[in-house]
Amino acid sequence: MASRPAPSYSNPDPQAVAIAYPYALLAAKRKASTQRNFMNFSGIADRGLSPYHRIAGMPMHIMARHPENPAKGGFIPEFEYADIQEFGITQAEGGQALITQLVVLHQAFNALYRSGIDYRATNTGVFVGCPGGFIPYDVDITQAGAYFMTGTSLSITANRVNYVFDLLGPSTIVDTACSSSLTAMHLAVQAIRNGDCDQAIVAGVNLIASPADTVAFSQLGVLSPDGISKSFDNDADGYARADSAGAVVIKRHDLAVRDNDTIHATLVGTAMTSCGSLMGSLTTPNPEAQAQAIRLAYEDAGLRPHQADFVELRGTGTVVGDSIEANLAGKVFSTGRDGKEIIIGSVKSNVGHGEISAYMTSLTKIVLMLRHKEILPNGYFKKGSETIDFEKYNLRVPTTTAEFVAQDPEQGLIASISSFGFGGSCGHTVLREHESRPIHSSHPSGSANGPFLFTMGALTFKSCNTLMQEYKSRYLTGDCPSLCEHLGRRARQMPYRTYAVAHSLETATFPEPAVVGKRANPLVYCFSGQGPQHWRQGRDLMAAYPAFRDSILACDKVYSAYVGESFISKTGLFMQDHTQKNPLEKSPIWPAEVISVSIAFFQIAMFDLLIALGIRPTALVGHSLGETAVLYASGAASREMTVKVAVARGRALGVVDNTGGSMVAMSGCDANTVNDYVDAALSLAGRESQATRQLHLASYNSPTDIGVSGPEEVLDVLSMYIDKWVDGVVARKLRVSTAVHSPFVDPCEDTYRRELAAIFSAHPGDHSPVIPTMSTVTGEFVSEPYTIDYLWKNLRLPVLFSTAIPKMKDCYGDLVTFVELSPHPVLSQYIKAMGAHDSMGTGSRPPSLRHTKVSTGAKTELHTLLDTIGRLLLCGINSIDFSMLNAYPSESLPVVEYPFNKKRWLCANAVVKPASYQRWLLPPTRALNSSRLRVGPNNPESWMSQHVIDRSNLIPASAYIEMALEFPDVTEVWDCKFESACILDEYGPPITLEVSNEGVEWFVKSSSALQTMKGDLEWTRRGVPLFDTVHSRGKLGYGPPKLSPNGVTSVNVDAVIERCFQSSTKEEIYAHLRNYAQFGPEFMRINRFSMNETEGIAWIRGHVDGLNATDYNFHPALLDGVFQPWALPHAHLCGSRELDGLAVESEATQVLASLDDLAVSYTIAALACLPQDFSPENLDDKRRLARSKNLIAKFGAGFIHSPCGQVSPQSQFQGVLELTHQLGKIYEGKKS
């Protein structure tokens, strides 16, 4: 079998995938080494750094019960740190997300960011190997909020990456144990080959979160007692568990070559098998299954196993696993090798076994070796295992860094990686080295001399400015093309972007970053007509961009073949070093043929340049002459046919050129008004009879911008009239010598049609546009092939530009953006006036001589083009080829670390508690009394969320009292003060309170430092934070309470009830409280309340299921029911009241005394009307009747009243009404 050639920039291979950038998060001894790019990976092995740490998270009681467990492993100290805000994740959502989701998000971003690929809104897949089947903590159901399911669902680990980065390809998670990440890679490669996606992120994550796993693996006998993996060594006794996370960007190789991506290696073969049941144990590897995976992977790669230069085995350090794997590898790779040594290794000896993410670590190692042609050594290898046939198969384990040399230089370096899951899932991948990006030596010098387009982008506004300052501090001078390519590739990935056009980063002035929409603005290329041509058009572009130059030369080649001479040589246009004098340089008006061909050349070349830069239009529109180049841009005609049409159009207009025709552009009035001005001007000039019909409306550029064609002398009359007599209207004479789009061109019709017929005959076929194209002849989208008739109408009929642009805006929406392909923008002002989102040019006339003298640096057409590309970047055009724009720089700059502000986010930190078996072994804690008490709407129980005052969830006063009562041996609390409310936020984490006592005083405080985004991190960074906000305080009492002299020792409940004259039901009570207290059911516990002037008694609902899940001294919900009656309105109490501020002899006092007398008189009269044996049925009415009789007995002696029925109530109590009215007037007067 012939070997398949290695993929390269000169040999694009659609079956291979390019590895754009692997990024691994590994354990290391120092904090600074825990997250570096793969270029620093070699330090761990090369310098002998130890990544192993003691298991800080393993509780001592578990260590005591299982002393055989390893005390060390490859753990990452700050694995649980993340910057959720940078990714647009709220604190509420992040608080319920597993840290593995956030770690994968960071790793995916790092890989994408460093790769520089265009990924937003592209067909990019996400394949993640992650552990599944359990949540490593017991869930507190009271804290399982709206984001719990997305925060803990395994699928979201991958889905969140797609969501945050707007990736539209497949989104898949994989769990095949220790082969998960290799399986994810296998699926990603297959998806790319099948066309499901063009590129993918492959990631893996492994978090050692549960002591139970470590205990179980230890009991299984696969862990090393000293926590060190000794792969292939005679002392091997198990493996070291390790935290690990990594991500890599892979892309179809031919697409990576097309986009000039940096390729670190290629993955050319992959295969998966399974062990079946042959070995008699689920977890024992089957050598034949592993061997089959190797053979299939090499077959997929178009290679044979004996061609491998290095084999990265699973090599965990287990005696059985290592011997089976190494011996089968020796057997498979030695066949056909002619005795040459086989170099094997395992990165697990360097950083521990990353389990789910193990393949990502191995991949990072192999890519590093292929890239730098260095073999990285194994760690902890002293003597080969006696169970491995090192001599038989000539196996070697490297122990020092050495040069990596290919056994077949023509094939280049070949390495492969094995992976095995303890459930039997086997896999193998084959990788090959890849050449560095080629140097394009043929690019012109113009692009290396500036100006340059400097761009900057980030996930947030703040980070964009931070990166800007960081890059300016590092790259003020240096290779600008390399820097611009580097910045552009990353800016296009980000939602916040800014740009500047300058000659160096030092002189670049960046505006504030702008937010880019999730989808690119619809892009319309607008091809201008005659008028913007100038002597220097395209010269700088010819020097700077090969795509523009090659297109101009290709057009000139067609012209030369058709006309018989070079257009460039004849006119001197487009030539950077043209020294011969040419009349065109000084002439303000060019011949029609020169205008027609030069505009077509420029527009065709500019279209080719923009397409080469990856900027593709949604639709096209041409204005007059511009529709010639549209033939080529739309795909309706070839370059040859389009150039010939431009020549034919120029030749035809030459028949009527310089025959007295011209054009004027009128701005500031509509078409009807233009006609009125024409009539008025000609009337004043006395020429209305013979000349009116000679002026024609030739182009409708906007509703208030009209082009007029006609005799030059008549147009001069019109222009003079407008300048002299009309305010707000401008008449500008155009630099043309032909009155196109009017009957003045009729004499050239036959000439034009004849030449067009010959051209169409020479270029047969369907001349329909491939790209949607708007016609300015008909004002509709072109739906039929271009014909000779259409091209004649394009020359003869008015230009309906003001009809076409609004229709394109209606079709493509308010964000439609126009790019004017023209030597100088002449239509953009009209397009903007018609409501387009934006319109920008691609060229510009050189500045005037005065401008050149004053300016420190004149702007060129390069500035204009780069500014347009920068503006397009802000319009969401992400496909810009910054490599080509900057002449394919060979140097790849190191990436500046992204300015994340990471904070600690524990695994589902707002949702989980320690595992249940740990809780059983911990000492009992008091429910509401702790030096670090976490209180939230559902902490410690859901009743806390039901205490709502003025629509804010407050900690109830009764809870503070309970906190104090829970101090040991406390029997009473007194002198309680409630100083500031503590508001609980359902969307935020629980609040941390400090419940403390100093002598007999108790305090409940919170810390303002913990209310910041740093949260509980303050505890670990600076020790105990300052608790500076007092919510409640009071005194504590110990021993039997001491009663005051007048203390109540007993209550006769029946007597109190008898004395109470008014009662309220539960509904009435909470209806009165509803305005300021919106209690939940647990705080609506008063079923009934009765009262008199000095006493009250309440019936409070006691224990219900679920309320007392925690043992309290006095449950706060019950105690709060005791307090609630005193919040009832005072209107419910009857009896005497004292009024302040009234003198004894005052008129108001006399009125009140009269009212009291009349009230008593009224009561006596009412009682007298009742039958002697009257007894109300309602208990409250009986109490009211008894109270009324007691009042009359006390205050009614000496009162005389009329017998019932002898005096009408209206007349008897008329005086009461009058006195009441009089009292009201007195108080109203005092108020005023």
C-alpha cells in the first residue's frame, strides 16, 4: 500500500484535519504555571517539575477510615476559578452552574482566541468529553432555582460553548470514561469529513470533586499509594488522579490552508473499538481490541503502524494495564519495522492521569513534539517493568529531552496516541507534522509600508480597552503587518470592536469600542457611474495588493487582445511609476471611452480584491455606467465579455462625445420642482420656445437629487438661474462631455447595438446574474438574462437609482450597508439620504494642493479602503482575510493573555451542601447561630422567603431573636434592638451573617465587603472580613429568668376572652396588613384575634409538616405571629383616648365633652329601646352589649333621656351632628 503524502500548504487534504491550537490546563507546582499555552508544556517534563499535590479536599475522617488512599495527585489549585461576567453569565446563573461547565468555556475560548479562526455564526461544532451520571454533592432542594437544570445538565457543558460563542454546528458531550476526549475527537473528525461542520472545538474536562471516587478507585486497586504515576516502570503500582482540562480547534485541512491559518499538526487517522467480554472483567483491557484500533487508525491515515516515529500510550502506571498495552503496541508497531526501536511514552508520568480529559493532555504533548521536533521525556522512569518485553520489541522510554527525527524524512514525523476507557472503549489517532506557514515573497512593498489597519476586540468594553493598552505597551514598534494580522484575526471573533488606520500602533487613535450585532449586516456593492474618475485612481492599490494588480493586468490583457494596444500604456492610468506626460493628467474632462474603460477596470479589480479579502456581497446595484462592471460581479458575464462591453459603450458614446451635450446635478429639490426651474430659467433667458424640450431628467439619484442632461449652453443658463435666484438648491456641472440617458445619445444606438451583437455572439450562454442584482433601468431585481436591449436602455433611459435603493432597503432590512466601488465616493451621500444604515467608499481622489501643504499626512486611497474594511468589521463582517490584507506575514506573534478577572466559583456553589455521608460525620450545628451564617430566601428553609415587607424579603425580627436564643445555655433575651433591615435577594447567593456575643450582649452583623462581586473570596484572600453593618443586637440572660415585681405569672384565658369586645378573623387581619406586609402562608398563622383597650389574645396555628425540619428554640414563623397583632391599625381599639395640645377650657374641649355626653345619652336611649330579655346570638355582640351596660353604669348616672319612640333620632341627635361639624371647623382652622 502506497503511503498517503503528508498534508501541507501545497498539498491541501480534505480528509485530514488541521490542529489549529491545543490549549491545556494542567497541574503544576506553581500557581503561575497552572494555565499556560502549550509552548510552556515542556517545562514540566524538561525541568523535572512535580505537578503532584496533597489532596487538600480530602476530609481527614475519610483519610482516617481509608489510610490506603493516596495522599497526593495532580490537582490544580485554582481549578474552580472563572470569570462568568466576561461571558455574559449572571451571578444567579453562575451560582448554579457546575464548575466543569465554566472551565470548558474558558478552555474553548482560549483555544479559539489563540487560533485566530473566524467562528462566530459559522458551522463550528463542539465535542466535549466530560464525566456524567452523577452530581458530586447532595442537592439542597430549597436552593434548586431556575438555573439548576442548565447548571448541572451534562449536555449544557457543550451547549453553553455553542451559545456563548454563537457556534452553529453539532453540540455533543461524550462519556466513555478515560477515552472520552479521544472519542470526542473521533466524532468531531467524522463530522468534519461528513460535512456536518467545517471546524470544531474538541474539549475534555476532569475534576476530582468527590472523595467517594478516589476511595472507590483505591478499593479497585488502580491508584498508586504514593500518588505518583510510574508509567512502564518496574516500581509501577497504580496511577495518580489528576485534574485536567483542555481544548483544541480542528479544521478541515484544505479550508485551513485556504484561510492561511497557522497549523501546528494534522490529524490524519482515527478509529474506535471496544473490548467486548473476552477478558472476563469489565475493566480489564483487551489487547486485541486495542491492536485493532491501532490498525484501523493507520489504515484511515493511509499509513502503516511501522511508520510511526513515536507512540503515546495510555500508560497509567497500573501493572496489568501497562504490560498488556505496551506488549501489544510492541507487537503491532514492530511488524515490518526491521528491528528499529519504538519510542513509547505516557504524559501521565509527568502530570498524572487526567481520566476523562487524558487524551487532551496527550494531544498537547504530541503536537508540541511535532511542532518543535523534540521528544519529551517520561517522568519517574528508572527501570523498565519486568512484565513488558522491552528487548523483544526494542521498546524505549525516553528519560531526557532529545531531538525528534523522522525515520523516513520524506514522510516527515508521524506519531500516534492510544486511549482506553475502563469500561472497554478503545481508540487511537494518528498525527503528522506540518510545515510552517509559507513566506509569500512576491507581495509588493506597498502593503509593508503602511498605512495599516489596527483592530482591537474583546468580549466586553472594559477588556477591549485593557487589551488595547497591553498591546500598545508591548508592540509600539515592530513588524506592523504581523501585528495587524494578529489583531485582526482576534478582533473579528469578539462582540466589542474598534479600529484605527495609522502607520504605527503608537500613532493609532482608537475610538470607543462598539458592540457588533450577532449577524453581519447585509452588504450591497454599489457600482458608480461616470464622474468619480481621476488621474491617480488605483495606483496605490496596484502597488499594495496583488489581487487588485493582477485583476487590472488581466483586464488590460483582454483590452489589448480586443483593441490591439494596452489601455494602461496608452493612458498611463494605474501605473505607479508612470513618467510620461499624458493629457489626461491635467484634463478635467476625459473622452467617453477612457471613462468607460477606466471605471470598469477599477470596479472589476476592486470587486476581485474585496472577494479575495473574504468580503462577499449580499446583492449588487449599478448606477448607469456601473452596470457594466455589475455584469462581471454578478456572474452574468466573464471578464472578457465585460471589458469588451465597456469598450463598446465607450466607442458608442464617442459618436456623440463633444457634440455640445453635458449634464448638471441638481440637489435640494424634487423632479417636479426641477421642471419648474427649467421652465423659469429658459423663460427669463427668452429661450423657452426652442430649448425646453432639449433638457431631460437623466438620473434620479435621490428624491431631492436629480441629474439633468441636455445642451451645455442651456444647462449653463439653468445653473446660472439656480445660483442667482434659488436658495437651498445647488446646480453642479458634471465632468462629462456627453448628455447620456437622453435623446442626445440616439445617434450612437446602431453603432452600440452592432458591437454588442458581436460580443454576445462571441460569448454565448445564459447571462443571468448569480448574485441578486437590482436594476436601475427598471427599478426592480433582475430576473432575466442581460440582453442587448437591456444594455442599450441602460445608456438611453433615466437612471432610477432613487427607486432601486429604497427597494433594496425594504428587501434586506434597516441594517443594509452599502459599499461604493468607485475611484471616489459620489453616491454614498444619496444612499444615506435614503435611509441606508451606512454607505462607504473604496477609493478617494488625492487631496488638493492646499490640503497637502496644511496636512501633516495626506490621506490616500489606501486609507479609504482600510477605513472601509474597519467599518465593515464593526458591521459584523467576520470573514475578512487579515493575512492577505497584510501581505501574508510569516511571523506569528505570541498572544497577549486575555484579561480575565477570575473569581472562585465552587461546583454549583449556591445549590449544594457537603455530601450526606460527610454531614453525618460532622458535629451538629445550630440552625441560626454561627459565626458565618448563610441566610437566603431558602436558607435555612423555604419559610425565610415568605417574610415580605413592602415587597422586600426581609429577615424577620423573630429570626434575630432565635439567633440569640441559640447561644448555649441562654434562657432569655431582652433589650432587643433592630437597627437595619437585611434584604434577601432571590437571584443572588445567600448573605453571610456573623452571629456573635460579647459578654451578655449579642450582635447580628453583615459585611459590606462580602456584598461585592468578590463574595466569599474575601475569607480566603484576606482572612475574616470586617462585619460592619449591625442588623440587630440585645442582651442575653442565663439561668432561671428573674420576674419583675409586676410580672405576669399566670393568665386567665377565659376571663381575657370575656373582657375582649372585638374580634377579627384571619382574612380580616391579613387584609389589613396586606398594604405593607405580603406574607407567605407560613407567616399567616393568626387564625383569630380578640382585644379590648388593654388586652389581646391570638389563636396562632402551630406546627405543620415540614415547618420544623430544623430544631429551633422558638420557630421564627411562630414567634412572628405573636408580633403581628401589634401592627394592626389602632382603629380596632375602642375606649378613651387622650388628645394632646388642647387646653382644658378651650372650645374644642367643650365640644368633645358635649360629644361624650351625647354619646352616653345616645347609648342610654339605645339600651332603653331593647327588650328586657334581649340576648344577641353572636358572642362578640354579647360582649359589646355587656360593655355598653358597664359604661352606662360607670358614666351615665344623672343623665336624663327620652323614652324610646317619643323623640325621633334625627331631631334628638341633631345637636351631635352640629357639634361634630363645629369640631371639624375648629381643627381645620388650626391646620390652616
